[in-house]
Amino acid sequence: MELTRTQQATKDAIVKQITKMKQESLDNIMKMQRMDNQEAKKETEDGMNMFEDGKVDQARNRVTARSSVADALAQDINLLKGINTITPTEEIQMGDVVHTDKGKFFVACASDAFTIEGEKYIGISTESPLFRALLGKHDGDTVTVNGNDFKLKKSF
């Protein structure tokens, strides 16, 4: 199955938008990490006892929590960079744009809703119940997820 120019342009715009969103989130996390490190360094240089206030533990907990989020964002960005290497098929798979009667989705990684060419999309991961139900399905099929029916209108 080959994509039309319009389909490829839509898919490229979606990938670009989700990548931008993920990169902005990653940049914000890294900025917060640097600020925490600078604050801890300053307090140590000023001779303050960070252990008395529990600030060291708080800073470590924040850094640890952010590190796992940063790792996940970096993995999503790397996945998106290679998404166009997946050969399109007639069956739903990772990398597909999926239009249903309940919304439009992009299968790669979860994301907030966004708009491309006036159309609203949501990124879903391959771990999502919706993708698991759609996997291997074809245009015209209907799947049920958590009591909601999704009729597959078009995918590419």
C-alpha cells in the first residue's frame, strides 16, 4: 500500500507536531534539572546545611522523577524519528494515522490533542487499549474498547 502525497504530508505534519511537543517537554525538564542543580550547588557553597531542611532529599527525588520522564520523552522522540521507515499496510499498525467515528489518532506514542490542517488528532501508544483492539484491523471494521464502539473509517 502506498500513501498518497496528501496522506504522507498529513503523516509528516503529525510526526513533526508530536516531536515538537515531546522536545519542548524534554527541554523544560532539563531546564528544571539545571535549576535544581544550581540551587543545590549555591546552598552548599553558602554553607547551608541542606540536610536539616531535607532539601537534598527533595532535590534528589525531583531529579529522579524527572529523569525517568526525560528518558521516556527521549525514547518517544527517537521512535518518531524512525516512524517513516515502517512500510504501510492495509492492516492497522504502529505509525498509522487512524480515522474513526469517535476521533482521529496517530499510533506511535501518547500525546495531548493537537490540530493539523484543521483536524484534531491524539497520539496513542502501542500499549493503549484502543491500539490493541485496532491492531490488524481494516477500514470498515468496528472494535469495542471499554464499552465504546469505534468504527474504523480510514487508516494510512
